[in-house]
Amino acid sequence: MPTLILVRHGRSTANTSGVLAGRTPGVSLDERGAAQAAALPGRLSALTFAEAVSSPLQRCRETLQPLLDARPGLALHTEDRISECDYGDWSGRKLAELSDEPLMKVVQQHPSAAAFPGGESMRAMQARAVEAVRDWNTRIEAEYGEDAAYVMCSHGDIIKALVADALGMHLDLFQRIQADPCSVTAIRYTRLRPFLLRLGDTGDFASLAPREQAIGADAAGDTGTDAAVGGGAGAP
């Protein structure tokens, strides 16, 4: 079966402003995110992609655009099932405010029981994303063969949920996974089990430095991510 190359969108304006964007329209890449997207074609130059798949949200489409420009023959498909989690009434709110919500502790420690007011549950989020990938695996293999690879641009919580599924981890453990802005995660699917080949690879180790040193790099995208409910909000 195919190899899936998962790309988290580059750093967005919501990341740097500390807002939980969710599906709020008009959230674009910031200057750092645009630079990350511009570097993506070079980072992935050794790979051949059968097709490209994107969340419908603007920040994902902007992240893939430089790759599409570098590969004019690469077809892009929009997949609603890998869109950001529907955070409902939490969408557009400051993460600093949400940290005091009782539900936030559930999101961080027992996400399989978390459902956002006016939105969806994290169980539903994972289920639709896994279903989408399984369907795309079948489609890509049928059209291009089992050795094909395809690229998919999505969001932090979606990517973490897909990694948890690939590793056979319960959703309650997925907060232990990190996917930084514009990081690359690779999963090779086979008939019997998936193999995690890369996880959150940015080619940059600055994010591993103590917080005070990392702020100038991507730390702001770690504490104010659009998926911070599933990552940054509970990050040290």
C-alpha cells in the first residue's frame, strides 16, 4: 500500500496571536509560515508524489502552493475529512482564556471523552481522518501501485490522531505526540500494519532548546497553534 507524507501547515497568524483558529475562515500563513512553505519543495525534492491532498482551510492550501508550483503536473484534491477539528464555540477564542475551562483538562488528559460545545468530539475527528486516509490509500494504490507516495496537508490534531492510529495507540495517549508547523510525518501502510517512518520532521532542532532560547524559532507556533487544544495548550 502507499506511503503517506503528512505535512502540517506552516505557522499561521492564529499561531502567533494565541488564538484557537479551528475552522475560522481567513486564517493565513504568517511570514515565518510562508518561508516554511517556500522551503517545502526542496525538503521533499527526493520524493515523487502521485497526488496531493489538502484540508480545505486556507493555511493548508497556502502551505502546499509552493510545492504545486514546483511540480505543475501534481494534481491537488481537497478533502473535507482532514479539515481541522470543529472546536465549535471555542473557535476564535484566546488560548489563555480557554486554559481555565474545565473541559481543557479533559482534552489534555482524556481526549476520547472530550466533545467541544457546539462542535465535534475528538473521537469523531479521529474517525473521519482515519477513514479518509484509508480511502485515499485504496485509491492511490489502485491508480498508481503499492509503491506510490502521496502528500497530504492537514492540521496538528489530525496528524497526531493519524499517528496514534498507525501506532495502535489509544486516542487518550495522542497528546504525547508533537507535530510542529510545517513538519513532515511519513507513514508506510501495508496489508498487515502501518509503519511510522518519520514523525514531526522539520530538519530544525531549535524547537528542542529550552523555551527561552526557542522563542525566536517556532516556539510561538507551539504555544499558540491552531491545534493547541491538542498540542500547544498543554505543552511545557
